[in-house]
Amino acid sequence: MWRVAITIAGLDSGGGAGIHADVKTFAAMGVHGATALTCVTAQNTYEVREVQCLSPAMVRAQILAVWDDMGIDAGKTGMLGTGEIIEEVAATVEKLGFPLVVDPVMVAKSGAPLISDDAVDVLKKRLLPVAKVATPNRPEAERLTGMSIASERDAERAAEYIHREYGTEVVIVKGGHLPGGEAVDVVYYRGAVHKFSTPRLDSRATHGTGCAYSAAIAAGLAKGLDPLEAVKTAKQFIYTAIKYGVARGKGHWAVNPTAWVEIPAERWRAVEELEAALKLVRRNAERLAKAIPEVQSNLGYVIDPRYARDTGDVAAVPGRIVNYMGEARPSGPPTFGASSHVARKILALASRDPRARSAMNIRYDPELVERAKALGFKIAVVDRRREPEEVKKREGGTMQWVVEEALRQTGGVAPDLIVDLGDWGKEPQITVVGKTPAEVVEKVLKILS
């Protein structure tokens, strides 16, 4: 059941592109990733400092070592460096016959050249003819065709030209460098043009896009997908990898291939942890009923803050936790987007202190505050009568302001309790904060004891 995909590419010491991006993509797409290293680069998010390439014989030896033991269901190329390496890769793949995705890497994101001028001709004449798929971006397609590409129609002509001139079965001219609100990839396959698009992202996380995209296509082919289905999946994959990129470095941030699997896993984990905490609520229903305010309570939990964008990333109780005949009762199972008030507060907290991922609102009682002090809990008291009028008028502004005021009092570290003294028509409440929903419920129970 395991499929093997191989990347024949360079090493990026910054971990954003090359075989790092490819192997992470293979893992996220559910195939075993093998590697044949071509060149080593000393680079980071903004520059390539040095490059050293291996011998063509060593590149061939790596491919054959994998083939002789595990077999190869599909492969992809990235940085190949020299014409000699390209010639060797082309001859080896031609002999072995596995489907190959060629990402014709020529220039790094920082602008540094990654292939010698003479090697471009070898790539055209030797490697593209043995490739099943080619994935040039606009500058690469212009260099391969000699055309000027300024529109989707130009991209269509370029894709058809590469197929006709070099024999590559599937040609994708990527739309990241073309104008427009959508990033449209033009695919020429079996005499027809297909287009796959996603909303254009204004993101710094573009380092490794071509690597991860071509690796995702190779993974799809390794799993037996039709080429168009593989491209469609890869397009969604790279959109996610860019949207949730790795926000580190001075230059072009790295894409994040593992977001493809981490986000679904985080959502599942959040629901499971919230369900466990709600069981604790049910076991202590009578005690917790005393803590329910007039507006009812809710208990929320945000996914890993690296991936949290809005209230749809916070799981909470639809219909809230109510006081029903002297018992605290959740009105429904954990659901994402079920809360606005508590969710916005959690998002504001987690953006400043990533450990503060869960919260529950309970009724305000000075005695409960005193008990919390006696327990050694860190407490922030916020008077909403001091909230600026312009903040009150802004949608969602109040929760952000309350959290900022609380964090100002606690030196940027999330408190255990935020005491909101309320305002005209706004019930005073206490927000209990914690790392997990279970920790929050335990804190509430300690205060009530």
C-alpha cells in the first residue's frame, strides 16, 4: 500500500525549498519520500551564498540504490545544477521508466542562478522529452519557449509549444507571476487546455512554492491519480502551504507543506479535548451551575495559533452552557464557529500568548475573585467604562481591547482570570483562561470549591 516518490534535487540549508520541501510534501501527501541529492546550497530566505554540485555518477547511484530496493512509483526534479547532471538524470529515468515531474528550476527566489546557461539547452533537449509533467513558471516558460508571456492566452500558447517542441505529455505554465486576482495555472494535456485557479494570496511565504507544488503532483502520480486530478489536488495543497507559511526569516518565508495534514489534525484534536472537558462539566453539573452568568457560559478552544485565523478556528458549544434546573448543561457537541464572544477573546489572547488557547466565561462575584487570589491565580481587572468610543463602534473591537488591557497588567503573559467589570447594559463577567479546556474547567472548579 505504500508508494515511493523520489526527489532529484538540491539541498536548501534554510529548509524552505529543495529536497526539504519535497520530502515534507511527500509525507503530507501520504507517500514515502526518497531522495537523490544533486547540489548543496548554503542559503537562507534572502540569499544563496555558495553552491557545490555532486558528480553525475553519484546522482545516478542514489537513484539506482532506491530503485533496486524499493522501486520508484514517480519522481520529480528540482535544482539539477549542471548539464552533465541533467544528462545523467535523463538517461537514468529514461531507462527506468517511472513518471517524472520536471520543475525546471533556473533561479532561486532570491534571484541567484541555480543552473548554468549551457545546461538549459540540455534540459530542453534531453530532460523534457522524458518528462511526463513539466511545471515552469512564467520566467521559466519564457526562457524555454522564447515567447513573451503576459496573459493566460500567452500561457496557453507556451504550454502547447513546450508539448509540441519537446514532447512533454502534460505542461503546466503556473500563474503566480501573471496579473489578476486569481492565480491561474494553465495545463495543456492531450490536445486540450485546462485551468486550475485559487485566490491570489498576498503572502511573503513563497520560498519553495515550485518545489512543493511539483512534489505534490509527483505524489499524486505515485498514488495512481490521473494527471489532471494530481494537478488539481496539488493546486489546493500549495495554496494551503502558502497561506499558512513559516513566518521566519528576513526574506521570502518558506511555504509550509505540513499545514495540509496539521490543520485537520489540530481541528480533530481540539474537538476531542473539548469533549473531554465537557464530560468534566457534566460530572460537576450542580457545582458549575452556580457559575453560569445571565448570558450563559461558553467554553472555547482554538487550534494551534500558527493556524488560527478567525472564529471558525475556535471550537465551542453551540447554544452555550446553560443552567438548566440547577445543573450546568452543554447545549450541543463541540462545533467550530459556535462562539463569537469567547472565541474572539481566545483569538486575541493566543495571538499574544500562544499558550492561552482556551477560556470560559463565568458570572462575576467579588467573592470568587477573592478565592482566586487566595489560590494564587494571576488576575487582571478591566473596567470597560474606560473603553474608547471608537473601539466600541468597531466590530469585535471590545474583546480585543479587554484582552490588551489585561495583558498590559500582566506583562504580556495571559492571566488566569480576566475580571470584566461590565458597562451600561453589559453584564460583568469573569473569563477563566488556560492552556486546555480541561485546565480551564479545573480552575473554575477550584474557585467554586
